[in-house]
Amino acid sequence: MASDVSLTSVLNSAQRTEQQSVALAQDFTDFLTLLTTQLQNQDPLSPMDSTEFTNQLVQFSQVEQAINQNQKLDDMLALQLGSISSVALGYVGLDVSYRGSEFAFDGQDPVKINYSLGEDAYSAKINVFDERGSLVYTADAPKSSGSHEITWDGSHMGGGFVEEGTYSVSVDAFDPEDNLIDTATVVSGRVRGIESQNGVIYRLVGERAVPLNSIINATVPPETGSPAEDALLEETQGTA
């Protein structure tokens, strides 16, 4: 479940609390000024009833306590937002699978695409589109109900391979009466960072902003050598 706490809500809440605190301080200053003036100018033979201004002081104290509670809640919200950001940063560098149709292709590594059929299909095709919506790949897909996994290596149906970029996938499955069958797709990619949009924190997979509630699983990518080790290996292979 996505959290309702966002950067925008925290800032707005803190701003309202600060405005209330400033307004209360000004009202209290005005009240003390008025009270002092009344006490200085009261009739000695008919002194002011202290009950009324005592009640007003109590009311001011209650309002001040309420504002202090709001300030503490604002601090708790800020801490929760920081915790959400820390959790989001924990995904950076991991390979994640998430519900959706858009995915990033790095121009080299094959992409795993998972889809699910609610029932057996008479025909099924998987289609991959580029950012302009042009069809770049299509192939027959398994037609039995349940989950299936297809690996796309970036090949173009016109020959060769596509370039690095963002692509989308759709599965067109039909029953014997040519009715479209409901499908769900799950794609994968590596998280390269996090981003805040309208106060909500997303994980960046390629150019795609993925919300936490769409992520199904996360795995540590296979170990690779450090840049220095890779450069040394290339140099060794070049001199061999």
C-alpha cells in the first residue's frame, strides 16, 4: 500500500502550523496589552472580575498545547518521509519486476517479459512498440491459461536490433469467438535512482517512474567486476 505521506503534505502541514503559532503569539501579545491597560485603568472601588481573563488565559494555554502537538506530528511526518526515502534508496541498483507495460532496453541485455492469461486462448501474440508507438517486434505467444515468460533480445521484425530506449509491450489474446481475453503484463529492469513527483517518491527504471505498489520483487544483479578490473581485463585481452 502506498503511503499517504508526501513531501507536499509535510510542507503544507508544517507551514499551517507555523502560521498558527505566529498568529497565536500575536493574539496573546495583544491580549496581555489589553489586560494590562484594563488593570491600570480599573476603578479601585469596583475592581475587575479576575474569572474572565483567567478563563481566557486557560483557553490560550489549550490552543498553545494543540499547536505544540501539531508541531510534534509534523516532525513525525517528516521522519516518516525520510524513512520512505531511505527505503526507496534501498532499491537503487537492484533488478525489479513490476506490473506495467513500459520497460527500458539497454541495447544489449535481453529483457524478460511475463504475462498472464485468465483462460486458454485460441490465438495469442506478443507485440513490442517503441516510444513513437511503432511496432518493432511481434511473435506468437503461448496460449494456455496462467503465467508465461518470454525473453526479447531486442531484435527488430524488419531485421537487426533496436536501439537503447523505452519500449512497451502488449499481449493480444483471443478466444474461439474472437473475443479479447484479459491479460496482465509484468516487466523488469534495474533501478537507477529515485524521483519525487507531486510529493510521491518513485523508483526510476530507465526513463520509467515506478511506484512502490507496482513492484512485485527485487533481486541483486549478478556480480560484475569493478571498472578498474574490467579495464585491466580488456587491456590483457588486447595484448594477448
